[in-house]
Amino acid sequence: MRFNYFLATCLFVLSMTSCTKKTSLKKEQKQPNIVFIMSDDHAYQAISAYGHGLNNTPNIDRIATEGAIFNRGYVTNSICAPSRAVMLTGKHSHINGKVDNILPFNWDQDNFAKGLQAVGYQTALIGKIHLKGLPQGFNYSNVLPGQGEYYNPDFIENGVKKRYQGYITTITTEIALDWLENKRVQDTPFLLLYHQKAPHRTWMPEAKYLDLLTKVNFTPPANFFDDYKGRPAAAKHEMGIYKHMDVVYDLKMLDKEGTLKTKYRKWFQAQHDRMDDAQRKLWDAHYDPIIAQFLKENPTGKELALWKFNRYMRDYLSTIQSVDDGVGEILDYLDQNGLTENTIVVYTSDQGFYLGEHGWFDKRFMYEESFRTPILMKYPKEIKAGTVVNNLIQNLDFAPTFLDYANADIPSDIQGESFRKLINGEQSEWRDAIYYTYYEFPGEHHVQRHYGVRTDRYKLIHFYYQDDYWELYDLEKDPSEMNNLYNDVDYVKVQANLHKRLEELRVQYGDSEELDEQNLSAFLKAKGLVK
Ligand code: SGN
Ligand code: CA
């Protein structure tokens, strides 16, 4: 008895000694660490914490279980590079200048990583950022050139390009873990932007997940066969699963005989060629039987639409499984190193994505599935486990929120608002409406230029440039946005209020037709459409 007690005491003293560094770190460090996880095109419908039942993402869900889930997280401009520019600057696209994926981003302007550096943070940016130029505000950067490649990707480490062998999602996680363990200055608050390329098109899964969903049959959303009645911009789209998904490029039917001569076959051929022999062997072992069956059955019409939808879902969701694993590894690292308590972890995407709603893939529209984005966040010190946030939050709000947590100054020209006090229940007042803009037209997927306002219940959108018309939705009665109520007699008052609120927001955020003209002419020039 006595001996065991002695042994236990020794073990306790020993373990305390080995933990001294971590314990003292906790005591000394007042500012929280921040791990900001962003994936690319990850629809909230494909995170199990949101309850859509499509897949299982236990690690991402853990962030919500241990912290908060946001049911009304939105972007300001549903496309990659602009979304990231908004996230970094806390300013709308027309202010930070990165209005579309085409025009350049000016890294010289202020961003929240620079703000955190100024108050002593070590900062790192790892993975996809989609903003050209050497990232500013980061002690360490290791980013993808442009969109990046799923297999054997190139990265640019502090400005120097280097190829990695393997699968992009796991490599990005390894680089992030290596920075946490070996590269950051220990005992200093840190900011880690850990940004996955996945599950961006063309949804290429990791070898170990190729068979994950082979046997699962997915039912498409109720409006999969949408006729776009009353919505002319939606009708002009080029992002239909049935019509626009390329059987070889998007759906991997690269038959060896070359019978499937699709428009983008050569692009997928390049992806396939990029793999090494071992990778290609595993890939082909999975897809070859599917290709053979597809050629044999040769589905057409509705059958082909459903076949495409299912192939898309299987690849897209399998790709997400590796993202979820990476989140688990990062959370485990924090746990194992005594960092969990003092670290804020956010999971989000650069925008939402269509998983068959309106018959679509891709994003860009102000309709809910692409306007909305998942946001899950934990910070044990301040956020109660199981918190649900139903307020209208935008990616505009990340920059001021992080500066707030770090006790850094929030520059007065930042347009977002810190939601720190909102989540911990110290603040009840919040904005009643959010503003949206989309500019990349003419462009891929053919989504018209538009802007609009969303309140708790309604949405007003103005499509302009080639067309000029409005759409109004009652989201309570019509959450799938199938019924355009603009000029409906029952909504005269609602319509007038929305117009007023939209104008107020344009003034508040400094948007104007003049700015839009300037952006448009720069865009047309950059695309070579005018001289
Ligand atoms: C690529 C994709 C598009 C996608 C854009 C923008 N085509 O061009 O489908 O909309 O990226 O995506 S692909 O043939 O190259 O896959 S974003 O997330 O970077 O904005
Ligand atoms: Ca994206």
C-alpha cells in the first residue's frame, strides 16, 4: 500500500516535470492561438453536423460539439479568390479590389494576419490561397500555385516552388503539423491558416477512399430537375450536372480505348498522367470497372442525369473524407500538446456549393446553397460547448473577430464586425441584413453579374449588365428559391422595404455604380474583351 502510494507520487512528480513547459506556456500566454481551417467549395450540406445525412464528418463535427455551429454563415461574393480577400481584409470586394478570380489582389493592403503579427503572433499560411504574389502578414507561407493539383502537387514555400509526392490533402496537413511542431517559435501565440484545396473540382479522392461510397445510392434534391421558371439568370447557367458535367474530366470515365471523346478529356488525361505508377494502378483498379459498366449500359436522358449525379456525389464526398481526417489530426495535435484550451479553431469554406440543387454543381449565385458557407468554431475558454448561432454572420467578420480575440486594434475602415461577444452571449444586438455582390461575367459557368440583400426572412437580387431584372424570395415559405415574387401584389411592402435596405447597405459599405463601372472595364480589359 505504502509502496504504491510512493510510486504514484513519483510518477506524478515525474509527469509534472515533463509537462512544465506546456503548463507554464498556458499560464504565460494570454492571447489565444488561432487555427483557421478553410476548405475549398465545401458545401454545408456535406458536413454531418448540419444534419443533411449525406456523409459522416466526425472530426469537423467535433468543432461544433465542443464549441459553436453557425446556421447563417454567408460570404459576400461566392467565389474563391474574392472570398479569401474578404476574409483577410474584413472588407467587401469593391473595397479590397479583388472582385473576381481574374483581377489582381494587392497584398500591400492591410490584413488581419499583419495585425496579429504586430501584437506578437507567429503566423503561417498553408495550402490554397488563390491570391498571386508572396503572401504578406505571414512568417511562413507554403501555398499552392493557383488551384493546385490533387496528386503530386507543387507548393510555393516562402516564394520557392517545390513538388511534393503524394495526395494534396494529406500533404497540406503534414506541412501544417510540421509548422506547428518544428517551425513556429514556441511559447508565442500563433495564427495558422490551414487551407485545403479539396473538395474543389474535379473531386479526385485519395486512394484509400476510392471505394468508400461505391455502393451508396444518392437521391437528388427535390429541385434537381428545375425548369428555372421566373428566373432567367438561373436559366442561362452553364453549371448543370446533366448538361455541363464532362463525363471524362469531371466523372473520370477515361476509357483506355478513347471512345469517350469529350471536350475536356485532355484535361483529365493530364491529371491521370501526373500520377506515379503506384497511384495510377490504384486509381485504375477502382475506375476501370465503372468505366466498363458505363460503356455497356450507356445511360441517356434522365437515367444519365441520375448516373452523373451519383458519380459526382461519390467523388465529392469521398474527397471530403480526407479533409475530415486532416481536421482530426490537427485537433489531436492540439490536445496532445496542451494547446486545446487556449486555441480558437474555426472550420469554414470559401463559399457554399450546389450538390444537385437546381440541377447544379459550382457556386457564384446568391441563392442559399452557394451564398451560405459552413462555419464551426470552438474556443473552450470562451465558447460554451453546443452553442448555436442563428445570426447573419459573414466572412467579412472573421478579420475583426480574430483581432478582437487577440486584443489587437481593429482598424476603423474594417467593414465586418467582431462576433466575439455575440457567441459568448454578452451581446444581443446584431445586424438585420447582409449585402452580396458577384462580378465574374462573362465567365465560366455563365452566372450573370448581380448584387442583393438578405434579411432574416427575405432576399432581393438585382441581375444587371446584360440583363436588368429583380428577384425576390420569401425564404420562410420557399427555402429552395423556386418562386420569384418580384412585383407580386402580396409583397409590395416587403419589396419596398428590401429596396430601401439594399440602398442603405450600398451606402454603408461604400458601393456605387461608378465603382462597378471601374471594375467592369478593368475586368473586360484583363480578359482581352476590350482594348
Ligand atoms: C475552375 C473550375 C470552375 C470553378 C472555378 C472557380 N473549372 O475554373 O468549375 O468555378 O475554378 O473556382 S475547372 O475545369 O478548372 O475545374 S474557385 O473556387 O477557385 O473560385
Ligand atoms: Ca472555392
